Amino acid sequence: MLSVLRVAALAHSQLEGALRPLDLTVDRWRVLMAIHAAPGASMAEVIEALVIPATSATRAVDALVDLGSVFRTSAPEDRRRVTLRLSSAGLRKLRQAQDVIHGIDLPQSQPALGD
């Protein structure tokens, strides 16, 4: 079990490092992917899809809005409902992130003695 946790921590660290030059974190990248998969999703829908705390999702979305990667708008049918959409810059950033991620060699889990 410890080897799986170690591999997960190493993979997360590698992803963070690879995404940093794009002004992305793993959470921001995941939020971009979720919004791309479901344009017009609400914050609650993004939180549910990614299974992350609301504070993490809000921080990620706020940063992506500040970067011009995500638009936050009121839904026309219910102005209390806020929807999220990628901007063209956000779509470009997501594509750049995917290219970067496909180029990294993530660690593989190998059982260690005593795990």
C-alpha cells in the first residue's frame, strides 16, 4: 500500500512541476478538463465530477478566471446559478497542458518488500 501512495505523491509532484510553466496546478488543470467536458457546468457539478473540496475548486476557478481561461456567467434561466465555460485562451492552455502531460514519464507502481 505504501508503494501506491509513494507513486501517487511522485506523480502529483511531477504533474505540478510540468504544469507550473503554464500557470497551472493539478487542480486548475483538472477543472479545465471538467469544464471542457461539460461546458456550462456549475461549480457544484465541477466539484462533484472532480471529487475535490469546494474551497479547492473555488480557488482553482478564481485563478483560471483571473488568467482569462474561464468565463463565469449567470445562467439565463436562473440568474442565481453560475455557469463555467472555457475561453479560447483556456482551450489553448488545456491543449498545451495535455501536450506537456503526455510528454512526462510518470512513475509506475512496483510492489516493494514489506508493502
